[in-house]
Amino acid sequence: MASDELKGSMADAPMEGTPARFLDFTQLVDMASEAVGGKILFATDDFFAPAENLIKSDGPSCKEHEYTEFGKWRDGWETRRKRIPGHDWCVIKLGVRGVIRGFDVDISYFTGNYAPRVSIQAANLEEDKQPEIPARGGRAGAAATPEELDAIAELKSDSWDHLVPMTELQPGNPSSSHNYFLVNSQQRWTHVRLNIFPDGGIARLRVYGTGQKDWTATDPKEPVDLAAIAFGGVCVGFSNAQCGHPNNIIGVGKTRSVADGWETARRLDRPPVLEQHESGFLQPQGCEWAVFRLAHPGVITQIEIDTDYCQGNCPDSCKLDGCILTTQEEDDMIRQKWDLPAARWKPLLPVTKLSPNQSHSFDSLTLELQDVITHARLTITPDGGVGRLRLKGFPSSICLLRPREKPMMRFSVKAGFRANV
């Protein structure tokens, strides 16, 4: 693919509140981040600043007047000015393996020292066939040793597939210089190689995409999180997002801050004085919602909702519904802003009270294993924040193998279900 087709704009990332569709890949999980288990395996040179900075979960910063024994302090990866043949590169093992939708090569604060050109390669490597790579340890002021070069050579990374050809980087504002690259590939990837030509600095490398799980290896006796972004789940529509994208709540691990969840704005149609129904729930004027495509069609048996860090903005209550949609039906619903007839949604969790800063666990209303769904809708009332959502259950193929008290009802998922965004 030509470089102008891959190269993204220099504008800031898509704003919160925009559904995660094909071009809005920055709302997906950063598959290389240290927060999800990403790891630097190798770098040719780490003289001014180590490559581990590339995969920090937080954004880059600048200490204007701070210096180290090797030069100016840098929050990124910066190599020495090359005085030997070749160019610099590093290899990253992804924490979330799956389909890559796009890259952000961030050169913020590297004015005058950023790498002028990059290319990015990727590979899908089997875990048990990877060579032993020496531990990197402290790297400032260092270059790759002969032993490290010999070990990484076994990966033959110079022949990996190119997802981004050699392309010039464009600086923007010194404190915000993002270069976005769209990827058109359906393959599963486990490793990426970042090449810089010939040397210089990169603040952060974000590898955005969706996970891809080997469902044939799933234990039929153990429920699995069918909505997890690490397995391929993704938000395909929502009503509002003030702080954090709904994709965050199906993310990896526990919530790290309020920004690591999904929080809506306060509804402007709330009444001046709130009243409580005799059932114990508030009587608001509206609600907020988010719809998720499951990583695999299946049956939800357990629902976990985490309101960590939502101490003053926890929703009063929530409910969860599910349905089956084909790819075409999903596209139609996105255009209609998810105005799906109520009859299509199956209740999985009735209206249920939530408490702040707490993990909640509920049994799904899905008592019969033939109630397969492809999409789930979380509704919170009236507004507020959620840290994590886990929808645990069984993939549809496994449901067929599990015992039932009632005769099995036949079901099918129509052709056209999209496995990943």
C-alpha cells in the first residue's frame, strides 16, 4: 500500500464521544503498552533514553532543564547520532496479540532530535518457537551487545511483513506531535519491529487494535469474558462520553484511574429535585448506554460491573440486554444510532442498584444455554461512570457441548457476523 494511503493526519486523536469505527483506531486498546504486558525485547541503541519509554502507558513529558550524564533528559527512546553504517531499530512483544488497526508514532518534545523517517514491520510468532533473548536491564548509555545481536537475529525480523513502509515523520506542536498510520490487515500479530532512519528519538509508539483469541483452546468447563477487548470485543456505539471511551471498561486488568473507565456528562434534563420511587430507584428523566460486539457469539452466565474510582459519579442503577445481529444489521444500527426495537433485546440483567467504588457480580437471566447473543447493551441510569464490565460465559460452539436440563433448541448465527472491528 502506498505511503500516502497509510499515513494519517497530523490532527489530534479522534475526540471522546466518537464511536470506535474503522478510522477511529485510537479508541482501541494499545496492544504494545506496558500496562497490558507489552515488552521491549531488543534495541540497537539506547544511548540517550531507553526503548522501554516507548511503551509507557502515560503520555510523554518534558523536563526542560534536566540533563543526565549522557545528555538532555528525554521521555522516549533516543539513540546516539549514528557514526557507523546502518540504522536503528527495536523489537516489541505485544501484550495483547491480535489484529492491528493503526499506529501512532508520537515525537512530542523531540524537536530537533526526532527520527526523520520510520517503518514498521510485524510478525505472528508461536510462543514455543521463540529464541531466548537476553534480559535488557538498565540501558541508558548502551548499545546492543554481540550476544544480543546474535539472539535477535534468530527472529529474522528484517524479513517481517511491512505494515508501514519507510515514511517521513512530520513534527507538529512540540508538545503534541502525533503521526497516525492506518493498517489494512486482518492478520493476527504478536510482535512489531520499529525502524528509525537513520537514528534519533521517538516519544511513544502506540499499537492500536483488537485482541484475537484461539477459541478452540477454551476450556468448556470454565466461563470466559466474551466481551474482553483482549479477545476481540469492541464498543460499536454509545450515547455519551465525558471522560474515557466505553472501550476502556472492557479493557485489560483492573481500573487504574477514573480516566481508565467510561464516564458520561451529567444529564441536563435531570429534574431540579430528584425523587425516589418506592422500589428504591431514582426517578430520572433519561439514561446513558453503550453497545458492545462480543469477541465471540455465546451465552452470558455471569456479569461483573466494577465502579472503582467512581466514588462521586457512580450511576444509580444499570441494566444489561443482549441480541443477535449480523454485520449488515450492525452497520444499519450504527447509522440509526442504535434505535433497535425493544423486542430484539433479551434481558440479561434487570434494573439493578449500583454502589460506588465497588465490584459487583450478578448471575445472568440467561438460564438456558441456547440464548446466544452477539451484542450486549449496558444502560446506566441516569448518568455517571463505570470502571470495568466483564461478561463471562461460554462461546456458542462450547454451549452445544454442555449438558442441559431441557431439550436443546436449535439456533444459528447468520452469515456476516464480523469477528473484529
